[in-house]
Amino acid sequence: MPNDETELLLAFIGEILESDTRYPIENTLLYAEVEPGMVSASVFKDDGTSAVYRWVYSDRLIEALQDLWDAADPEKRWAEMEYVIRNNSFHAHFTFADEIDKDEDEFERRARIVKRYFGDKPIAYPSWPPPSPPCREFEP
């Protein structure tokens, strides 16, 4: 799948994730699900004791994920991506629709994937944020 366009988009996604300055970029996980007409992005940061869920308010991130999905060969489009930043570099793992257990709940699958990267650290979900303007990137 890698080509010049996908490599540029993957690097751009890393730049967007780096704009969240409340937590260091190191040990960041972006778990994304994409299908026609839908993009879902979950970002987790390692605070040392837990995997902190970050509210995503980034139109740029959603658009970059959609562009990345659109750039793939239509016959070989991925359904999920795990994008991890560690040791000052990123790694992206793509999962295709036929590799996903349709009986597994999407929230259970996401928790399983978070555990793969953060071990037994609990996931810390913040309280619901107040409504925000669409230009906001990440919670302050």
C-alpha cells in the first residue's frame, strides 16, 4: 500500500497528532475506523499510569484519514488503522474488513487494541467535554 501519497498523508497525520501539546507525542496511539461515509478516530496517550483517551476535535485529522483511505486501491481498502508513535517515529498497521471479527463489539475491539500497546494500564476516559467550536483541535 505505501506510495508517495500515502507516506505524505501518514506523515501529516503525525504532525496533526503532535499538535496535542497537553501530553508528549511519545507513546501515542491513533485507532481509526473508516468506511464509506464514516471516519472514527480515537487517540490515546500514555501518562505513565494509564492510557488517556483524548477527545478529537480535528477536522484536519478526519479529512487526512479520509484522504488516506481514498488513496488506497478501491479493491484493497483498509477498514481500521493503528497508528503508533514511539521512539520518535511512527508505525501504521492496517486491518482489512475480512480480518475483523464481526461478532466482536467495536468498543471491545478498541479496548483490546489499546491493551496491545499499553498493556494492563487502565483506559482513562475524561468527562464529556463542553460543546466546542469546529476549529478546535484537542481539548486544552
